[in-house]
Amino acid sequence: MSAILDLKGLEVSFDGFKAVSGLDLSVGEGELLCLLGANGAGKSTTLDLICGKTLPTAGTIRFRDRDITEVHEFRRARLGIGRKFQVPTVFRELTVEQNLEVARSEYPGVLSTLRRLGVRRCDRLEEVLELVGLTSKRRAQASELSHGETQWLEIAMLVMQDSQLILMDEPTAGMTIAETSRTCELFNRLRGRHTLVVVEHDMSFVREIAERITVMHQGQVLAEGGVTDIENNEAVREAYLGSRGIAHA
Amino acid sequence: MSQKWLLPLLGYVAFSVAILSVPAMVGDNVFLLNKYARYLALALPAVALALCWGQAGILNLGQGFSFGIGAYAIAMHLKLVASASNPGGLPDFMGWNNVGALPWFWEPFHSLGFAVLAGIGVPVLLASLLGWFMFRARIAGVFVAIITLAMLVVGNLLVVDQQRYTGGLNGMTDLAWLNVLGLQIDPYSRAFYYLTAGSLIAVLMAGFVLVRSKFGLILQAIRGNPERVRYFGYDVARYQSVAFATSAGVAGIGGMLYAMVLEFASPTFMAVPLSLAFVIWCAVGGRQSLLAAAIGAVVVNAIQGSLSEAFLDTAQLLVGGIFVLVVLFLPRGLGGLVEDTATRLHGAGARLRRGREAVEKSVDLPVKRGEVAK
Ligand SMILES: Nc1ncnc2c1ncn2[C@@H]1O[C@H](COP(=O)(O)OP(=O)(O)OP(=O)(O)O)[C@@H](O)[C@H]1O
Ligand SMILES: [Mg+2]
């Protein structure tokens, strides 16, 4: 499998505190990688580095054989990197449909958006609405959605954006069991078409979707491998599972 | 066309028809006509503000900067026309300030086309430049307000200071009438009123489309969360700059019309109180809608106009009071009130329909009379 994303020796420090230090990570094309780690392990910061929200103090980021370490955020998005935030971030004053229209960004220039309508109905829009079960709420304001629905809307926006690489920060946080299992289905439909990096705490969810798991600890990669490898890894048990208890998750 | 378009469009059309029918109603009262033309000219900067503040969330407290540039651009042209018979074609105030010959940058203003182009183009250019620096640096919110306000103060000082070229504190007075293709347009005429109303309608209609385009949608998204928009691949700074510059152009048009309707240009156009008044009109009308902002400007000016005839100084106080009340109780302005009422009526109608359906269904229940009682 050829790597679509390659992180080498990444380092970030906030006021001297190293949130990420010497991180090496490689993600193959079409792969679904789960990123695990205790609170504060540096998972979100790693995603921030990939999408450009945070610039590294050292190291390089390569995406599709291109060095994007210094590339501006919106250009990274145009290159094919999408991001879902840990705190669901949608446009609360806009309707569900409008949110998805913003996400449909194959022509992001001013001149092309001037020539388009605010919301264009098309099969793709219907498909995505159907996928996350928001068809009946298409006209609702995003602020009226429940927490789970807001999470889905943001996931739907990423599907709409159709990025090659999708970074998901805790997509099932705050979801009910039924909602989580639905999200599972959704991810299984996304895999293959997109490369996914998913940060998750819910081990049953991870077991359901993960092909490969990378565990982070104190800003570094602690272990990598399949689900059973990780669950049986002593170092992981000590550093992470001890604190949250993977066995009962 | 979807329903979401239809109702607002009806509002825009109704407003257009209303302002176009004013001349027929006021008849020969040219003073009244001139007064209404003034209100319509002042609606333009409010609309401009609704565009950049209401849509994109950029609060420009220095809208008077662009408004003033527009006013001075057209005033320079009309002053030159009025001064044609002076020695050297020199405006009177230049003579008083011992300016010997017409400065080079005044020369092109002999052309009306150039003046109009400058009245729109210079604000657009300067706003693009300022916007570029501000929005690249991700300056937002109150800092944008402070910077634009500072820009306004600098512009005002410059105009007052450069008396030789601008007429200083007195501004430029005794302007000629606008002359389009040999047609003299008296600011107290129907023709001038229609010019102003037509400009406002054109801007409103263009704005109507702009707000409902995907470009408008992106601006609204940026207002809500610029960060999120960026990660979808949009160049947020560019969108903000374009909104800011377009708004400046509209304010410039308003300034040109305002100078013509008053027949002078003055540094007060670029003074802080007027720019703050623009914000008030826009907020009272409702910044989320261009039409509401225009109506806000007209209504507040009309109230202020009629009150000041009756009470003079207390008028300002009353307008200030109205503003405070609106901000406290109607955060989305009068436009928001209308919208909410419409939604509520619509909702009540829907509930009524649902209720009736439910009743009809319940009548169909396959329960025979008397059965329930058992
Ligand atoms: N902008 C910032 N300024 C200062 N410290 C930060 C900043 N962002 C993150 N940190 C710190 O860096 C460390 C890693 O944070 P990060 O958000 O990446 O953790 P995480 O693995 O995503 O944890 P969680 O599971 O709680 O989301 C934490 O200790 C956090 O406090
Ligand atoms: Mg996190």
C-alpha cells in the first residue's frame, strides 16, 4: 500500500510543553486508521498538524508525495484533506442543506461561487442526506439539531466535501448506542473510497471499524498494529488502558 | 423559484414600487421630493453595511470614509463645471487659498465618467487594500471596527487639513447640477429623484441575488465560523475582502448621490457621528436583510426629520432612545420582527391545519358510538 500521508519527526510545543514530540506516522491510501491515546496524548494536535491549524516546530508532513508542511490551511483542504473537529462544528445559523452546500467545495473561488445558487438540489445532496438520516430535517436550522444529529451533519459535510483524506476527531462522542452503531455503518461505507484517520475513545466502536490502530502516548507513537495486537500489548495497557479500562469499554 | 425566494422578492418589489410612486404622490412639492431623495441616498450606506456587517460579520464603523470619497469625487466634477467661467477654471476656494493652477489630480475630474468611476473605484480599491491586510492577518470583530474607525478619522483629518485642494472645513459648495448628455438634472426635480431611487433599486436587486448566491452563503458561513469555512477550502480572507470592497463601492454610490442632493460636499460626511448613524439605521432596520437596512435608514431619517421640525434638539435624543430600545428588545431589528411574526403566523397556520387533520382522523376512528363508554 502506498502512503498517502507521511508524518516525519513532527514536533509541537505550546509554551515549552511538547504536545507532540518526534511523531512518525504513515497512512496508506484507502486505509482506515484509528488513533488512540489517553486524554492529552496529542491526538487532536496531530490532526491539527495535518490540516494546518497548527504549524509544527520541527518535522515534515507529506501528502500525496508533496511537502505540505508550510501550506496554508485552505490550500490543504483543496488538495484533499478534510477535518471533523472534536467539538462538533457546523454553521448553526444555516439550514442543514445550506451547511452541506458550503461543504460542497469543488469550486471554491469567489468568481465561481458568485455564479451559483445558495443551495443546489442534486442526487448527491439527497444521497448524503439519506446517508446520515437528515432528509426530513433538511430545512431545519443546524442550531435546532440534537447533539448526535449535529455530529452527523458535520460528518455529512465531510462526505459532501469528498476529500481524499478525512480526519475525524471523536465522531461518536456524545452519541447514544444506537447512533454509534449507525455511525459504524456509515464508516464502513466510507472506507475504501476515502482514507480515514479516526480519533476515538469508544473501544467497541474501534473494534467494529479499525483495520489498524496507532496508540499515542505523550506526543509519540507508543504502539501500532491490529485490534488484538493492541489489546494485548503490555505497554498500551499500562499507558492507556489502565487509565480508561479498554476491557469494559 | 422556491418559496424562500418568493416572499422576500415580493418585499423588494413592493418597496421598489413604493419609492417609485412617491413623485406621483407629492405632486409639485419639490422640497419634499428632494427630502425623500436625500433619505434614499442615505439608505445606500445602510445597505452597504448590511452587506458587510449583516452578511459577512464585518462591522465597518468607518463607512463614512467610502461615502465621503464618493461625495468628494462627484463634488470635484460638479465644482469644476460650476467654475468653468472663473479665471483658469479654478474653483473659488482654491483662489482664496492662493492656489495658482488646477492641481494635476483635479484635471481628470473634468470628465463626469471619470468622477463616477473614481467615486466607486477609489473606495473599492482602498477597501480591497485595507481588507487584504486586515483579513490576511485574521483580524476580526471589534478590532476591525477600531481599524475602520481609525481609517475614517484619518480620512476626515486629511480632508480638513488639505484645505487648498478640498475646501477644508467648509467643504465644496455651490456645485453645478449634474449634466448627463446635455440634460441638466436639478436636485429638486423628479429626474433626480428617479436617479436616486433607480440607483437604490439596482443596488438592492443586485444585493438580493448576491445574498442568495453561493457567494452570499459562504459569507454567512464565514460570519458564523470562519475557521470551519477555511477547512472546506475557501480562501476566507479573499471572501471577506470582496465583501468589504463591494460594500465600500455601494457606500461610494450613496455618497455621490448625497453630495448631489445637498449640492455640497462636507467633511461632516466623513465625521464619526454620521458613520455611527449608518450603523444605527442598519441595526434598527435589521442588518440581516439589505431591504430591512434600507427601510431602517428611511424610517429613522423620516422620524428624525419630522421630529426635528417640531422639537429640534430633542430629535437626536429620541432617535438615540429608539436605538437603545431596538437593540434591547429587537436584536434583529424591525426586519427581524416582521420575519418572526410571519414565521409565527405560518407556524400557527400549520398547527391549525394539523389540528384539523387530527380531528378529521379521529372522527374516522372505527369506534362505534357507546363503545367507549363501556
Ligand atoms: N493551543 C494549545 N495551547 C496550549 N496547550 C495545548 C494547546 N492545544 C493542546 N494543548 C495541550 O497539548 C496536549 C495534547 O492535546 P490534544 O488536544 O492533542 O490531546 P488529545 O489527545 O486530543 O486529548 P483528548 O482525548 O482529551 O481530546 C494537552 O496536554 C493539551 O493541554
Ligand atoms: Mg482531542
